[in-house]
Amino acid sequence: MYDLIKKKRDGKELTKEEITCMIKEFTKGEIPDYQMSAMMMAIYFQGMEEKETLALTMAMAESGDVLDLSEISGIKVDKHSTGGVGDKTSLVLAPMVAAAGVPVAKMSGRGLGHTGGTIDKLESFQGFNTDLSKETFIKNVNEMKMAIMGQTKDLAPADKKLYALRDVTATVDQMSLIASSIMSKKLAAGADAIVLDVKTGSGAFMKEEADAEALAREMVRIGNNAGRKTVALISDMDQPLGFAVGNILEVKEAIDTLQGKGSKELLELCYMLGSHMLILGEKASNLKEAREQLVHTIKEGLALKKFAQFVEAQGGNPEPIFHQELFLEASIVEEVQSIEEGYVEKIHCQEVGNCSLILGGGRETKDSEIDLSVGILMKKKVGDYAKKGDVLALLHGNSMEKMKAAKEKLLGAYTFSQSKVERRPLFHKVITE
Ligand code: URA
């Protein structure tokens, strides 16, 4: 390991064999954390060549379980988002794409941060279970084209160990390390093709568009080199997606969107991502044709029906999908009124996320309990005009003390302008190779 660290420190390229061996030994616990940390720092400064990044990704993907989905007929297309505030895309996209006939066999996480991950959100349905056996998972996808299971403990364990180290050694934000970390989990999860939603803006991991594009290109290159057709969309995360932030509130917005009456922005994002999924899944030959199929799943209620069928098949009570008043509700709902007048110029996404965290909607540590009922409903978004006293947002909470702190945080997230404000486009770019 000493020689490898020195080699990388001096800017030389590591071979595939060296990287594979290093990851194998690290996973077994044969390489101490201090040496691996030094290696991560060397990579941070020297970067990695395309071949090295691919070797690292493959080694991490193969460090644990690699799901074999060959018993599922059809081309399995997975989607991954680099994350953001109010991102409930999977809840709308997966049933829509499944209803259009592309199998969705998805592994999702719980997430650490301002709201829960997809799994936490789905647990808003009483009884919902993501702890599926591989057999049930495959059977459900074959029978109704859709299943979501929790990430198995042994999915890319090398990445889990490495990420924990990077997190405490200031080596997370290196492009090749991020790309290989994300893609190793996607490759191990077994999909044939992958659509990536890479976010950019104040609520995204990659604040600058150029960085988001570089990350997208790196991940697309890895996916294609690993034999999985991969496409990335760069989409906007400079303000929360849609109107709801918080677990149950987001599930309700997803249901509204599946009924065609939710957030237009969320629906548009799902049409765009879904169209690429249908093309990769060979159900459509171009974007126009794919979009028509997806619009049909919404207009005819097929996507909503698919969602209900999926919730029930995984042990959840689907009743609240049709009677939203049955969802757990927060005990206090308060308005946040504007103290300024003007056009909303910016909504600092991360701060809205922190507001949800204060209310109890997210996890600060991996053992924190989430309150599924709390969150924020945005009433004014970028470009809207607000007079003094107009409602900017509704806070849903269960503690007056937390509400007070959250209100302050939310007010601080808004910036106003006296002149008209143009909204940023929802899509910035599509990267295919
Ligand atoms: N998400 C991941 O899974 N890995 C990273 O390195 C960064 C974000």
C-alpha cells in the first residue's frame, strides 16, 4: 500500500490489478484506514484517468452482492438522482414507467439529511415493507413490472467503508470518487440501463452547472464502459422541486401528480426522465413517442393504479392514495408570511432543507427517528410576486419551539427583487456519451 500511495501521490496511473487488489484487501480489513485515507487524499489532488475510475468502480461494485436480475424479462432500466430538496421523483416516475411496460426493479435508500429517502417516504403507507427476498422482488417485477427494495447490507460494502473515510477526511468532493461511488451501487443493483438525474443549483451536490456536467459525463462514461447504456440529464435544483418538502407531504404531492393535478414541474421532469427510460428500455424509438405513452399512463389513470397495486403488493395499505385524509397529519400548521415585498428572486434550497430537518422531517445521524408528518408546503416560488403579509409557505410541525426556529430559517431562505425575475430552466442538458 505504501508503494501505491507513493505512486498516486507522484501523479502516476495505477493499474487495474493494483486498484482491484487494493479494494479487495481494504474490504477485508487488511488495509488500515490511515493508509486508505492517504490514498484518497492523493487521488483528491492527482485525480484519476478514465481507466482507473472504471477499475475502481468495478472493484467496489464487485466487493459484495451483485444482483442478478436475468430472471426478469425485458430491459431493466434504473434511475438515480444525485439528490436535492423535495425530490420525490421516484414515486411518480417508477409507476409511470412501469405502467408503460418497462420493468422497474429498484433498490432505494433511507437517506441522511433534510428528508428521508424513497424508502422512508413509502413507509408513510402503513405496513409497507421493503425488506423483500430476492425471489419476491423478482416475482413482483415479473408480475406487475415494479418493485422497490431496501439496499441490502452487502451492496458495494467497499463504497460504504470508503465513503465513511472520505466523509471525515475532506475527500468527498472529488469528481472521480463521487462518480465511482454512485455508479458502483448502480452496477451492483443489476440494471441493464441507467438514467441519471444530475442536479445543479443551490440545493444540489454540484452547485455549478459545469461541475454537474463534468460529473454527469464521468458517470455516463463509466456506465457505458461497464456495458450498461447510460444517459444523464442535468436538471435544476436551485429551488425545491415542486411544492412539498417532507415525507408524507411529498407522498401526497406525488399522488396528486400521478393524478395529473400536482406540480407541473415535477410532472415535466418525470416525463423527461421517463422518456429516456422508455427509449433505453426499447419501448419507444424517440422522445415524442415515449412522451405520448407516458402522458397516456397519467391521463388514463394507469400510473396511479400501478402505484396502488405496488403499495399493496409490498404489504402497504393503499387506501390513503384515494383518501389522502387518512395519512398521518402534523398537529400544527402555521403560515410563514412575507415581511418584504417584491418578486421572489431566490429560495436557498439547502436552507429549506434545513427547515425540514428542524421540524423533524430528516435525519441528523443515521439512528435519528424521522417524523413523517412534518414539512413545508411552498406557496411562493421563484418569479412569484409577494406582498407584505402574503403567505410564502405553510409549515407542518408537532412542536411550537421547532416551528419558531423553522419559521426563521425559512424567512431567511427567501431573497426578493424589485424587478421581474426569470425562472431558471428545469433542464440544462442531456449527456449521452
Ligand atoms: N453520493 C454517493 O453515493 N457517493 C458520493 O461519493 C457522493 C454522493
